[in-house]
Amino acid sequence: MQTQPEASSKIRQFTGASDYRQRFVIREQIDKYLPGGKHFIDEDVIFSRLASASAETPNDPVRVREILAKSRAIETLLPEEMATLIHVTDPALLQEMAETALAVKKSVYDNRIVMFAPLYMSNLCVNRCTYCGFRCGNEAQQRRMLTMDEVRQEIEVLAGKIGHKRLIAVYGEHPDTSTEYIAETIRTAYATLVKSPHGAMVGIRRMNVNAAPLPVEDLRVLKQVGIGTFQVFQETYHRETYAKLHPAGTVKGDYDWRTTAFHRALEAGVDDVGMGVLYGLYDWKFELMASLYHARDLERQFGIGPHTISFPRLEPASGTDLPATSPYLIDDETFRRIVVITRLSVPYTGMIVTCRERPESRDACVSCGITQMDASSNIAIKGYSDFENESHQEKDRQQFVLSDTRSLEEMIANLARKDIITSFCTAGYRCGRTGGCIMDSLKTGKEGKFCKINAVLTFREWLDDFAGAATRALCEPVLNKELAAIEATLPKFYPAVKEHYDRICRGERDLFF
Ligand code: SAM
Ligand code: SF4
């Protein structure tokens, strides 16, 4: 897809980092989403809801089961209901919550995990976030932004050697990596087609973006180049902590500009938005409640909640000791609780746990409702083409250090052993099933059926194009079981599915529903 010149000319041009903040944070594009000057994150209300839930009897099974029934009916929970779940301590009730979370995930997203990989395009940054290796002034960090040739080389490894179909492109915030640069990298990624080891032409089918908040005009340009999800992590919703970690005078220092990032995206028509808190910066209970208020405000103002919620947790990074010293670091059990409570509170949302987490922690999250994971990830700038698909990390070339360096093939085999199918489906947004439309389809369980079918078709492709003999032998029975389930549950639709499946077996690619 080409950028329309009209929209592109409206993007703000920069002459240097010094005027960047002044030109970028547009007050009227904040105020219009905070009617009456009232922010949807009201700290007093959040603290008082948490306090009253802790004063009640949080382990009351009747009350907890009433709440779980709402989650099963795929209804977004009320803040007071989430506050009750946050305070549950009874092991039997906690177990029931985890089981319900998995049941909700299965009813909305079926029995599959979607795989993707991060592609870091640039580590140039004007901000000074204290926890991040890319922050301006960190002399240890080796700075670079990918040229378009280098983007192509990265895609050659990601799509051609590993077999990814879906990426998240990640950027620092800097005038040299403006929206025009972002748009060009996305166009280049989509246009790069390469041969798989078995000779099929393959490429990236969905480019999600994790970048700084943008003005509406710039978001329209990203919409035109066909980005998937626009992801912005809030880091922390707690204003005082936010101010401490993001110095005043930097673009990121503006809390209101960041908290309204998705309102602008939705206005611009980028209707898949991805939220996240960086866990470890502030009290997890407050952050969970605030994320729910954020999701509910999007639902209220646009009728669309977050397409995904991610769960980044602080990892070691170059030149900062915060990941070891923060008083708010959480243990694995708490992390898992956060995942469970999110699944129950925003039942329709996709949920992502990345390679920041150690393998044991990620594996535990699979059984409580996550829907997406990355694998074979390398977050050094130009890391994939420099190190091919070997796992390799250099602290001063990347934003933080990854804890799970397993390959895509290892992850797929690992999931298959648990009878879980890996999906490379990107059909939803290519068929217009995004935003409010996909929300309805998710809530009624319709999307789960498409998920299952497209998971089967894309998994077939991956096995034929990339799998080694042992992985193939392990995965075929899982695939066959899924195909049989489609035949049993969707008998009228099955012949069309089988026809696509057989064509893929004969070498055709990119067939979907
Ligand atoms: N620069 C843009 C921004 O900050 O909005 C794009 C995102 S940044 C490249 C990607 C995300 O990595 C951040 O939003 C933050 O949540 C996360 N991150 C930064 N430092 C981290 C660390 N030490 N451990 C784990 N995640 C980190
Ligand atoms: Fe820059 Fe983003 Fe890192 Fe902050 S988190 S320093 S904005 S790359």
C-alpha cells in the first residue's frame, strides 16, 4: 500500500531534537479526550476501590463466582469486581480463577497460540526513561537506525529462515525516525518476499508497531501503509512515579499525551490498539486497576477496547540498576495472577507475554489465558542478519536483556506436546475483521472459529516450509486432531476448509478465511 501524498504532507517536519517536544505534544489532541478536564485515571478513586475491596470479605466464594460468571459471558468487569479478584488469597479460589481464565481464553480464541517476533528498527531516542538502555545520554549504547537494505536483510532471516509471518516493529523516539521513516520501514517489510528452505515464496503479512504516541495526522499515515496493531505501553499509570521515571522536558514526560495515544489512534482509524504496563515500576494492584479504567474509557468513547494487552516486566538493561533495585518488582506467582485477572476482567482481549520472561514463567502463562508469544527473538538492532537465527545477546546493542531465547521451532514443539496448535494467522485485519467488528465477533465466539481454521491452514504452511523431520512428526497428530474437530463442529463449512488445506499441501500459499 502506498502513502497518500496528501496525508504525508501533513506530518510535522522537525529541524532538530530541541524543538521536538514543543511541536509534538499537541494540547488540543489531548484535551478533546478528557471531557471537562477530567482524566479517566482517577488515582483517588482507584485507591479507594482497592481499600474497600480489601476491607470486604474478598474470599467470599459466592461473590467471586458471580464475577467469574460475568467473565465466562465475555463481559468486561467493573473496577470494583476486579478489585475483589485482586484481593482473593484463598488457594482454591485462586485455582478456580486460573481455570476460568483458561476456559474464557478457549471460548474466545480456541486452542491456539499466535507466534510473532520483534524487529527493532532504531535505538535513537530523545527521551530519558530511567529503566531503558536506549535512553538519551546512555553512552554505552551503540546507536543505529536500519537502512531499507538492512530492513530487507532482517526480513530475509525472519520470514525466509525462521518462518515468521507477523512482526512487531519497534522504534525509539527521535526526529530521524519520524513517521515517514516508520512508514517506509513498514512498506519495505511488506514488499520483501523471499524463498523458504523448501522453495515457497514467503513474506511478512502483518506488521504491528510499537512506537511513541503520535498525532492523529501521523497515525493516518500509518493506517494507510497498513499497520496491524499500534502498541504503546503506558509503563506506569501512577503520575508521581511516571514523573520520576520520565523527566520533565522530554516528550515522554507528558503523561496526558501518552495516556491519550489510543484515543488518537482510534480517531485516525487505526482500530487495533495494544496496551501494556511495565510491571516492576509501581504497585501492580494499582496498575491493573488503572489498565481496566483505560480499557473501559476506550470502550466508552469508541465502542472498542484494546485489541491486545501485553505484560512487560522490568529486565536488566545497560547503564541502569532500577531493574534490580525497584521496590515494586514482582515474583512469578504475582505475574501469573496479573495475567489471570486481566483475562477475567477484559475477556475479549488478546494477551501477549514476550521473551522478557523466563521460559518457566512463559510456559506457566500459556495455561492461564495468553494468546500470543514471540520466539527466536533478537532485539539487537540488525540482530537477525548479524547472528542469523542463533540466539545471541549484547547488552549494549539492545534495550534490555531477554530471558527466553528459545527458537520458534522449539516453542512450536513445546506447545504441540501440550496439544496446542501454533497459529501464524493474519487474516483478521486483512479481511477487515478489526476494531469494533472483531470485538463483536470475539464476544460471540465467532472469531474463535475463524481462528481455528486459519490456525490450521497457516500451521500447515509452516510445517511444510520450515519444520525439521522430528518437529513435523510431533505436530502432524495435533494438526490432524484440529482438522477433525473442524469437521465435527462445522460440518457445512468443512469441505471449503479441506479444499484450501489440500491446495496448501500442493504448494499454494496464503489462503485464508
Ligand atoms: N520508544 C517508544 C516508547 O517508549 O514508547 C517505543 C517503545 S520501547 C522501544 C518498547 C518498550 O520496552 C517500552 O515501552 C517499555 O515498556 C519496554 N522497556 C523499556 N525498558 C525495559 C526494560 N528494562 N525491561 C523490560 N521492558 C523495557
Ligand atoms: Fe526511548 Fe522508549 Fe527507551 Fe524511553 S522506553 S528511552 S522512549 S526507547
